[in-house]
Amino acid sequence: MIPPAGMAIAALTVMLWILWSDSIRARRSTPILYALRIALYLIVGAILVLNRLRYPSLFSTAATVLVALAVLVSLFGAYWFGRRLVARG
């Protein structure tokens, strides 16, 4: 089983990589990909919060901070891709 801190670090790595790759891309993606990315970011953030609330004994202070940081990145990512989606139309 992946420890909570490891899950938060993995989520941060993937989310930041997707944001970075989208920011340097010259061509814009299709609207459906932006919608899927928004859903992905919100779902990942919700799962991290749900795990933190459901299993509080597994989370150290550092793991809680990493989860909070990952949730902030997921909200920012959903906002980023939502803005890109709306700018297309």
C-alpha cells in the first residue's frame, strides 16, 4: 500500500507535469481534453481529502501538509484548464 505522503507526492508530480506540459504547448488541445483534465484534477483533490478525513490516523503532519498542497494544486489546475476551455469558445 502506498503511504499517504507518497500518494500526495505522486499526485503533485503528475498534476504539475500536466500543467507544465500544457503551458509550453504551442497548439491547444481539444475541448474534451480540457473537460477531462478539469474532472481529473477535481476528482484527485476530492479523493485526497476523502482519504484524509476517512483515515486520519494514517496521516502525519507532513502528509497532511502534502495533501493540502496537492488539493491547492488540483484546484488551481481545474481553474487553469477551465479558463483555457472557456477561452476557446
